[in-house]
Amino acid sequence: MAKKKLIVPKFTSEAEDARWHDGHRRKLESALERRAQEGSTLTMQQAAARAKTRPVTLRLATADIDTARGMAAQKGIGYQTYIKMLLREALRRESGKQ
């Protein structure tokens, strides 16, 4: 039996987009793995690298967290996601990989 194709709808806001993707995360990850196995341009190693995360505990200033929450809300994403994006961007810039 063929799997039903997951169709990503058009969104009217970033918040709507984030909610949809968050709600369909498992289906999207499955589709990503399936495409990689079928010979997509994305390899299984790349897919696995994206999926690997490790929980960490960081102590941040309350003001920094409040600022991140506000900025993330404007973008329609979670503040932890926003902080990860900022960290990834800074690490890429500092390592010279831009």
C-alpha cells in the first residue's frame, strides 16, 4: 500500500507555519528518511546528523531569556528554537564557515 503524500499547505503567517510543522514533525521526519533511502539528494548521514540533538542545561540571564521570548514570538517560533538558531548562526560565523 502506497503511503499518502504529505502536502505542505501555504501559510498566512510564520506562527501558522511553525504550528503546522510542529504538529506534523514525525510525518516530516519519516518522509525525510524515506526520501533519503530512495536516493534523494539528502543522504541518510545528513538526515541523521540533523536529527541528533543532546539536551544541555544553560544558565542565562533572565533579561536575555525575556528578550529572546519576545523576539521569537514576533517570528512565530518558540524561544528555545530561536536561541538554537542564534547559537548555530554565531558558531558558523565564528568558525568561518558562513
